[in-house]
Amino acid sequence: MLWMPWLVALTALSCRPAPEGDDVARAREREQMVAQQIAAPPRGVRDERTLAAMRKVPRHLFVPPEVAGQAYADHPLPIGHGQTISQPYIVGFMTEALHLDGDEKVLEVGTGSGYQAAVLAEIVSRVYTIEIVAPLAEEARARLKDLGYSNVEVRAGDGYQGWPEAAPFDAIIVTAAAPRIPEPLMEQLSDGGRLILPVGDAVQELVVVTRRGDRFEKKRVLPVRFVPMTGEVRH
Ligand code: SAH
């Protein structure tokens, strides 16, 4: 009977629910991710709303459990169906480039895991997001709901045509690389609205489009590498 206390002690250890310390550790990892990979020069994302949102959203819950240990590392990760969650810095860079101040209505094309949508939802009042791979859209919808993001609407489908019923948008973000800028997305920008998207195939660049009345100002801002946008944009 001498071994019994040991057995009890071991069982107690292994059956312990996820310790509260885990959340604290993850929060610390996020702090470090933001400080070292996103805010630090030469990258230098400065927008406080973007940084605060990225300190808050539990990125490790947006990736498959087998890669959760790398959730706060400085690279993209696989999320299934041949798709990826973007590198944290790219999420920060694109979010900052949208110049959000809190009241906006934003459209995302390429929901993937739902992480970028959650970051946006921390900042703005309403987020609409479209994902062409139906099971990913369903998973992201369930995940965002479980995490309490009630201001995000997820739709399964091709984002090429945007979301006409909810347009115009103050900002639009596309997180898959398009060979050209989808016309319907430009048309769904409000006056002064911003669109950011990766344009290209083997070589890609992030482009920011700003609507000024009937004019569209385009600016290339950063070389990147995204998964391809599929669907109508390829026709
Ligand atoms: N923003 C995502 C990263 C997504 S990767 C995140 O935070 O996790 C790009 C996603 O765009 C993929 O899931 C891909 O399936 C989706 N996609 C590609 N073409 C699309 C299209 N035409 N319409 C909507 N989604 C598209």
C-alpha cells in the first residue's frame, strides 16, 4: 500500500485541468510577439489599436492543436485544406495600413482560421468575412462564436464579388493573392475607403488602394507571399 500516495499524487497531476498559468503564459508569449516581431524596428508597426488587438486575440486557439506551440512564432502556419494563417507581422502590417479608428465596417476576403477577422473585430464595430473553402468557413464561424466575437459575420463562398448587401465598406482586406485587383471590391469601398491586398503570383506585393470619389489611388507597400486567391478572379 506504500505506493498509493504516489499514485494519487501522479493522477492528480496528470488530470489537472488546463492550469490558469497557461493563459498567463500565452498572454506573455503574445506580449513578446508584439514587442519583438511587430512593434520593434525596422518593422515598427505603431498603431496602438492594432498592437492592443494582437496582444489580446488568442492566436493559439486559431491553429490546429499540433502546431499550437508555434502559434506565436514569426512565420505562417498550416491550418488545413492547403491553407495558412498569415505571419503575425503581416497581420499587424495589413491591419495598421487600413487606418481604423473604431467605428468602421470592414470586409475580409479569405477568412481562413478567422484570426485576422478577430483582430479586426477587436478594433471596429462590424466585420464581414468570406471564405471559399466551406469547411474552413464553418470552423472559423464556430470558433469566432465560441470566443464571443458577435460582431463578425462569416460567409462561405467566393469573395470576388464582395458582399453587396453590406457594402459600402470603410476598409477591405484580401488575404489571398490575386493576379489583378477585383473590380467589385473597389466598387464596394466607401469614399475615402481603403483596400489592401496581395497582387501577383510567384512575385507578390501588398497594394493599398484608396478611393477618392471616382478615383482610385494605388500604392505598393511590401513584397509578400500569400496563398493564391481562387475562383472567379482566375477566369
Ligand atoms: N486571413 C486568414 C488567412 C487566410 S489564408 C487567417 O487569418 O487565418 C487565405 C484564405 O483565402 C484561404 O483560406 C483560402 O481558402 C481563401 N480564399 C482563396 N480564394 C478565395 C476567394 N476567392 N474567396 C474567399 N476566400 C478565398
